[in-house]
Amino acid sequence: MTHPIRSSIPDELQKAGGKLEGVAREIAQRTGIPEAHIYGVGSFFHLLDRPHQKVRVCTGLSCRLAGADEVLKAASEAGLPVESCSCLAGCDVPPAVLRERRVLPAVQVEDVKRAGGDWQRLRSSSPLVAAPHRKDEHWSGSIGPENADPSQLVFDLRGKPNFTGEAYRKAAEMGPEAFFQQLEDSGLQGRGGAGFPAHIKWKGVFQQQETTRYVVLNADEGEPGTFKDREVMLRRPDLVLEGLAIAARMVGAKEVFLYLRGEFEVPWATMESALRRFVDAGTFGDIQFHFHAGHGAYICGEETALLEALEGKRGMPRLKPPFPVEVGLWGKPTLIHNVETIACIPPIVQRGGSWFRELGKTEPGTKLYCISGHVQRPGTYELPLGIDLDELVEAAGGYLGTLKAFSPGGASSGFLPASERNRPLSFQALGEVGSMLGSAGVVVLNETVDMKWAVMQQLEFFEAESCGQCAPCRIGTYYLRDSLDKHMASQPRTESLRHVADTAWQMNEGSICGLGQAAPLPLTTALRHFPEDFER
Amino acid sequence: MTDRSITVNGHPWQAQEGETILEVAARHGVEIPTLCHDPRLKPAGACRTCLVEIDGWRRLAPACATPVTEGMSIVTENERIDRHRKTLLALYMTDHPQSREESERGAPDQLFDMVARYQAPSDWGVLENKRQGRPDDRNPYIQFNPEACILCARCTRYCDEVESVSAITLAQRGSETTIATVDAESLLDTTCEMCGGCIDVCPTGAMAEKIPLVRGDKPERELEKVRTTCNYCGVGCQMDLNVDPDAREGQGKVVKVTSPPVGTTTNDGNLCVKGRFAYDFIDHPDRLTQPLVRGEDGELHPTTWDDALAKAATGLRGVTERHGPDALGFVSSSRCTMEENFLMQKLSRAVFHTNNVHQCAAT
């Protein structure tokens, strides 16, 4: 099926080497898309806007705790074309560094020096990629817990990918109605951050009068502290692809779009070769799969911004309602799910909704918790939904130092004090304290961390990633970061933070999407739980 | 169209299917502030000033983009909405010139009106502007002042949706988001047709007309508006001549042309490059203001209409007599009305017996 030519614009810009002078005009002449629009799209995505930067050092919280600043400095001194960037979904292998579109794990200052000023020679000496059989630089992170019983796991990340298509065939035999019942019984909630009951979306798309429907995979993982989707795609691409095929079959879609962030070169390769196995075997009938790359924009993980990006536009979130279930890709009903959510589908089909539900501790299912920061073994841990921080960290080998604070669900969830260590890490329990499970990107901070500094990393992130469409977020993220800057620069502390509460209120009430609504949380929660750090 | 029963601030009202909250409110005289709204454009809901409360909705909703539904209960004024307007406007002001004097360049800056209307604080401090402009753009008419831009995107949407020209775009993102052309080119080197609609739709005056700025004309609020019909072509667009009554020693002078309000005239506020910008002929020294006839000395001399027309008739008849009717050709201007064009072809065919008649808009 042919798609509107506009949707090819970001890829055309990439092929042309980015938004260089004359490129937008040349593409406009070929495609008939207005040149200003192409330029606007190119300038929106960091990887297209600044293509001359070949090396990007993640300056997210976990990476900075692990020496990202030194790596960045070394790279700059070595004359590499380098800049800092937002989270690369490599918080478990810090500091993560991007070379063109390849994420290198745990890059050290020595690695930078060894490159000798040539960015193409930049390699990671991490054991994850340094082994002789890893010449292709494919790598994956550490997973756990150790000795888990595979029968109690949904993803079983250590397990062997299954390309038989059994779950797809079983779902096809069940038919939509019976399957939706299983899905409802499972209690599956969206794993991308919002925790919305999955069965409502599926039924919603299924019931639309419009018969052209789409299924979209949201693999634009970028919430600081989160890297589980990367791990699922690397280790169990079969679950993701079969889940998508089941989704298409159940809601009546013929086409599936996979939107992977542009920095996921390795997961892309894994997913593509897995898809080839399914397609060669003809497992999924006539369902078509289309891969689309992101080009450096956190906001495109927001579902409607992602749809805009898929349509080849600037990734600015849409107003909701209407929701994608009714008006999605090219205005058609669209089922859009996070990687982890969709990967739950084949096991639910195979083993039943109630099996899934009972795996959870306080809410249904197991959860892929990402843990990074001050713990022994950062990584992705599949554990019952609702375990607490101590249980999670125990699985990850224990704390490094004394727990001071933690961010339970990515930058958007703010910070909680050590006293909340036994609160279930679940959608409901974290919502009760004004935080959220979000994407379950847990970052642990010990007593060495000044919360002002930690908050600053998150505020810088949101400021850099705001799409700029609405004033509360565009100005608010800038204003909060600027206020904290002024606060930190003044001694004795002045009144720089006096409008933070009003600004945060406005951002939460007034912003179009979740980015702006959540962006003040790191500051407001830290001010609430760690006031002494802001007085020092 | 089906009726919808809704409640606004406790009043039971009827609305039509498809109407937005903003439209219904406007019809009943209920004030809801907007900055990014323009009835000619699809609602963007981006400026966030029009947020209202809907019973049963957790989040505030943009009145401009939310269609009414049966039984909807809407509140446009309460403590929450008041706090929303005040804090939102306070944030806008941190990223904006701090006084009208700094901000306004001709047209009034509606942000200041709104701050005053809702008693919003304007002392939250000042952020450094990060929006790039095009200070070297050599186009003669349109100047963009990034400092005063609030990114309502009315200009880019107007350029896309009304003019289908798409010369300008939102570019970059976050606090660096700005209004740009492809590769920061001059508007002259883009698809821009210089209609000046971007100036007309801008609520803050960030898009402004260059010539009055260069000349140092008075701000718009000190000018007198005179509604007239554009005489550049036969379409009949309505426009407002902005007259400085003190200029030319009190005789007055047209220093600008602006659009009548949207929805009030047949051209719906739209003008083209000629109507909006080509008004300098009015006082131009080269403008012909009386008939001229060339004398024996080879120079042009002022005369009466009767004399001038008699001379022209004699000359035209002479050509016909010497070379036949088809030696003549008549070309009329698209600035003429249809009636005038009709008379021109009558003159050509009935009086001078030639079909050599043309009008410049006919090709």
C-alpha cells in the first residue's frame, strides 16, 4: 500500500545527510512538499538538525553519575565532533555514547583517547562489546533476577525466541471477542507510562465504523532511566512481532508501523532479522510491517507526537480528545502500544489472562523494572508488579552507599525519599504520592548526591526536549531551569524559586501533553522531600 | 444540523452540532480570551489562554478546539480558570519584551491588553530570548521581531491554510522554537507572495510592516481608519486605509493599510500584496492628477478633460482614416471595474469597428 509522500520526509532528510543548506529545497522539488515544511521537520529532530555532530554523550542522571562529564570533556579536547544529548536508553551501561546512530555502552575516557581524534574509530572497551565475537558491536545489557522460574515470567528474557507463530494461530482461532475477554481478564495496563487498561483500547479500535485501521509500535524509548524496550527487542523480538501481528489480526488492521528511535540501530537490526524469519515462513499472512526511524526527539514517545512524526511532520503532540483509537495515523483508528505492552500479548494468548493477572503482586502481571544509578548491578529485572524498591535493589545486587532518594519511573516521576522504599512500585501506589510508575525506570541516588544537582539534570532534559508548541511547557521548562540556575548561583540563597509552585501548577494544568505536565515534578518533589538541600 | 442542549456558567443554552465552546460563548457574549485563534484557521489549541472547565473532565479544555456535546456543562470563570489565566500570562511575560514601548511596532500587542484585563502578574523576571530572527532579510515589506513572538503559529497556519503558500514554518523546538523560512532565506527567495497576512494575524506585532517602521510612523492606535474598496482589481476587497491626520500639514496621509476584521467583509480580511502594501502611489510625486496634452514644443502641458478627450478622439480617428480600423488596439486595465471594461469593448467595437480589444487580467 502506498502512503502519503510526506511520511518519507524525515528519511529523505537523513539520506541527504541531514538538514544541510539546500537539502530541504532539493527534497521539495522532488516531492512537492513545501520546502519550509521540510526545513521545519529537519530542524525539529536533533540528529537531522545537527548532522555534523557525530558523537553524542548522554548527560542523563545515571550517565553523569558514571562520569559522562569527563567523557564529554575528553572527546571535546580530542577534537571529536561531539555534543551532549538526552537519554540514550543506556542508563544500565553508563556513560552511554552515541556514534552516529550506534549506542556504545560504558565508554571511558581511555576509549575516547584511543580514537585519536577520529570519531569513526571510537569504540567501547566494555566487556559487553569487546569480546572477539562482538565485532559487529551488538550488545545487550544485564537482566535478572537470577534463577527465576521461567513459568512465572511473561517475557523470559533469557529464553529462546520462538518463531513458530503458535500464539498468533491460537489467537486467530479464538477470534477477537474471546481474545478481548482474555485481555480484560489479564488486567494488562499500558507499560509505556500511562498504565491505561489495554483491553479498552483494543475494543475501541475494533468497534470503529472505519474499516482501515492501523497498529503502531511505540519503540521510541527515551524516558531517562528506561531501557527495558531495548532489551526486549534485543532478546525477544519474537514476542514483539508476534504481539503486533496478533493486534493487527484482532482489531482488523492490515498494516503495522514500528517506530524505533533513531539511536536504536542495533535493536532495529535484531527486529528486522526476526521479522524476516516470520515473513519467510509466511506466519502472519498478509499483514505488512513497516519500520520507521526516529531522528532524535524524546517527545515522539508521546503517542500523538509519534503519529505526527510517522506522518512526516514535526513531532508536536495533538490535542486529545480525539484519541488515536478514533483518530490516529492519517486520521484512521489506530492501536498504539509500547514495546513491553505488546510483548505481553503472546504469553497472555498462550497461557491465559488469569495466569498473567496472578503473576502480579499488587497489580496484574510481571513488570520489567529498569534500575540504574547507585546499585550493584544496573539492568532490566522482570519481577511481579508491585514489589518495592528494596526488593528490586536486592535483585540488582544491593545498594551502593546509603539510599537517599530514588526516581521510581523516569525523570517524569520526580524524586521520592528513602522513607518510601517499601511502597509498592505500582501504578496506583506511586500515584497516591503524586509520583508515578511511568516506564519503571528506577534511578537510585545515595547520600553523596546533592538533590539540587540531580534536579538540574532532569530540568535540563525537559527543557531540551520540550517540543515548543504550547507556552506552559515551552516557557515553563526554561523558566524552572533558569530559576534553579539562579538559585544555585546565589549565596546566600535568594528568592529565585518563589514562583516555582505557580509555574508548576500552570505547567500541569495548561500543557497539552504529559511532558509539560510532568516536567516540574523533579523540582517540586525534591523541594518537598529534601528542603535542606536547597538551603545549603 | 442538530441542536445540542448545553449549560454555560449555569445558563441553559442551545448550540448546533459541530460548534465549538468558543463559538457558542461568543454568540452569547461570554468572553473567553484567545491568542492563537482565528476563525479562518483550524483550531490549534496551542496558546492555552482559552482553557475552560467541563463537568466530568479532569483536565481543562481549549474552548477553541472542543466541540460541544449534548448535555455538556461548561464553566468559563472560576477560581481555577482565573489562576490558570494569571499564571499562564505571567509565564508569557517572562519571555516577552517588558513594556509596550519595547514590544509594539505599529500594531497593538494584545498580550499586554490581556495581562491588564486579567490582572496577571508581570514581575516574574525575564528570560533571555532564544528565538532566531532574520535581521538581514532584504524583502521590502515584512519584518519579524522574534522577541515579541509568542509562537501562536497563526502566521504559519495562515500561510498554509488560507494562502496555501507555506513560505514560513515553525522551526527548531523548545524555547528555541521560532518562525523561519527555508534555510533562513529572505522571503523574496521563498514561495512568499508578500500578501502580508502574517502581519494581519499576528496578535503581538512580532510580524510587522517594514516601511512604516523605517519611516517612524505613529503607532496604529493614533491613526484613523477609513474603510474603502481596493482599486487594484475588480474583486472588490474591502480594506482600511490608516491615515495619519496630522501629516502633510494637517491634510492627512495614508501610512498603512490594514484588514477589516475577519468575517465582516467579502474578502474576510484577506488582501494581496498590492492591496496591503502598494499604497504609496497615493502621494507619489509621479502620480498623474490632471490630463496632460503634448504641445508643439514636444512637452506635456496640463489641460481640461474636454480638450484632452477631443485631442485623443482626433488622433484615434486619424489612425482609422489613414490605416483602417484594425490599425487600432484597445487595452484596458484590471484596475477598471467590469462596467468600465464593458464600455471599453463597446468603444472598440461599436465606435472604432475593431475587435482588437484586450484586458490585462484576461490572460
